[in-house]
Amino acid sequence: MRPIIKASAIGKEYRIGVRSTSQGSLREALAGAVRAPLRWARRRGEGDSAGAFWALKDVGFEIQPGEAIGIIGRNGAGKSTLLKILSRITEPTEGRIELYGRIASLLEVGTGFHPELTGRENIFLNGAILGMKRAEIARKFDEIVAFAEIEKFIDTPVKRYSSGMYVRLAFAVAAHLEPEILIVDEVLAVGDVAFQKKCLGQMSSVAQQGRTVLLVSHNMAAIKWMCSRALLLHQGRLVEEGSPAQVVNSYLWAGRNNRAEASWDDLSDAPGNEVFRLRGVRVRNAAGDVTSELTAQESFSIEVDYQNFSPVVSLGATVVLYNEEGVCVFSSLSNRETQWHGRVFPAGVFRSTCRVPGHLLPEGRFSVTG
Ligand SMILES: Nc1ncnc2c1ncn2[C@@H]1O[C@H](COP(=O)(O)OP(=O)(O)O)[C@@H](O)[C@H]1O
Ligand SMILES: [Mg+2]
């Protein structure tokens, strides 16, 4: 069978501090206004002193029609860059992409939506971008609005929508306008659990209709449930592909070796961005010892140390615990913390501690991310 997507030796080089505006597509022009304010939070490129680095390098794969592909990897691995290249929102610096189908993509919040236009107008605009006739779009219209649960706001400009409404509409549009290829980047992190389930159900029915789905998600259970194959990106390279169970497992356990502590002496290597970087993360038992061996009965804590570079931000820490199957067991936000939450942080080193009571978790192996 002829693949519906073929990527050969794709590379994407970013020049630090330079944003390309000249070669943008229509979609990029539409979405640019919405995305611009998010840019400040981007991580500066690592390494290359010339101010350029490769966000993707030598990535090649083939996807058959009807496959549901999960793409996983840490923050900064290049997942969104890959989806943007596949969606033709940005050009690869090198390599070749072949696509044999109409694509609908839901990338960062705002992609493809014009802020000044209403929900109704954006639905028609997106349909037109997908090459659909007005009558075809009109037939899908009610279904889209109902799925997105925005009946009351359909004639309001989308710039007035909450981020949840925005994403619900964007997802509904992408999933209902009958694309041959549906590309979805991490939207499942937004919205409530009920909506996330609905999205997953919709994506899997899109896949069952024989359409091709590419999904980036940190929800490992969703990847395993929905996808027929998974790709693992690490520092811009495709390091593994195979069954979702196998790839999720290598992602969750790669290099972890029961480590009770991770620390970064050289901050330029540390996870983070120009606003903050992690200095260390560790697990301590009730006695205060750093250890990865705990009994299910004992309480323990997870410490996150980070360096804040900016004197004008308010930071929050999130700790997420996964079990061996990659199911998120809990996540903890620092928004109940009374001393710092919501305040402006001065530059300096901070520690957030998540205290986990005894008897909370069953026996097993757990991993921590943030
Ligand atoms: N427009 C851009 N300009 C410069 N660097 C970028 C741009 N977009 C992404 N990057 C960088 O490329 C790397 C990969 O980013 P991304 O594809 O967003 O990763 P992921 O989606 O896996 O978290 C990161 O280091 C990120 O900061
Ligand atoms: Mg991303």
C-alpha cells in the first residue's frame, strides 16, 4: 500500500531570536496574531554558538492510511515542530515530506482561527481552507457546534472565548470536517476530563473510519488505548518506533534506573527556558533521606528545585506521578501553596515540595515528571 505520509530525513533548524514571517502560509498568517504572545516563553536553542540549532534532525518514517500514530517525547523533543512541518505550517530546513491527503490540524491553541471572526465564521473559514464546499460545511455545522458545546457563543468573536471554549471548537472543527489526515497536538491537556474523553472517542472513531490520525500527547494511557503505533522523539531525533505499549515503556523508563534524584549542575543543560530552569528533583522518605525505595505505608515527599531568572514572573510547580503502565496516578500543582502562589517571584532559587501521605499509593513502580 502506498503510504499516506512519507517523511525522509527531515531536519528543522531554528535560528535563535529570528522569527520567519516571510514564508508563512495562510494558516500561519491567520494564527500568528494569536501565537505571538506565547513566544516569550519558548526555550532558547541549545548548543550552537552561531545561534542556530536543530529542533529536528534526520527524522524519517512512513505512515499508512488508517493508522493512528502516537508521538511522544519530553518537552522540547521536537514533537510540535514535526506536526507543524506535516501540517505545512512551517517548512523543513532539509529532507522531504510527501502527503497524499487533506489535513486538518489542531496545533497550538489558535491555529487556524482568526481572533476577530466569530465561531460560525471560523468554522466556514476552516472548511474552506480544507477545500470543502459551503454546503458540505453547512451539513456538519450543527454537529460541530454541539460537540464543542458553544451554542450560545457561536456568533461571538473567538478572541472572547475562554481557552477551553477555543480548544473545544478547534477540536470539533478539525475532527468533524472529514479530513483524510487528522493531526492533534496535546489538546487533551486542556479541558475537563469529560471533554478529553469525548475527544479521544471522536479521534478513535475518525481512525476507525479509515482516516489517519497523528496525536501528540503526554497521556500515555490515551496513546496506548487509541494508537496502533507510536514514535518516540528525543532531542529532535526519532529514537524508537513500534507498538505503543513498547514505546511508552521505553519512554517512561529510559535512563531512569530507579534514580531517586536528578540534578543539573550546568544550568544551560537543564530543562526549562529563559525564565526558569530546573536544578534538581528528588524523592525523600519521611526521615528525610533521598531514596527510591519506599513502602506503600510510608509518607514521602518530592522536591523540585528551580532557578528563576526573571524578576517579574509568577511561577508554579507541577508534579505528575505515573504508574508502570504509564497511567497518571496523580498530579499536584503548587496553587494551594500559601506563601508564594500568585505572587511575583524575585530572581533566585526556589524549592517546591509535594508531600505524599502514606497509604495513598498501591505497591508498584512509579515515575515522576513535571
Ligand atoms: N519558532 C521557533 N524558533 C526557535 N526555536 C523554536 C521555535 N519553535 C520551537 N523551537 C524550539 O525547538 C525545540 C523543539 O520544540 P517543539 O517542537 O515545540 O518541542 P515539543 O513539542 O516536543 O515540546 C525546542 O527547543 C523549542 O524551544
Ligand atoms: Mg509541543
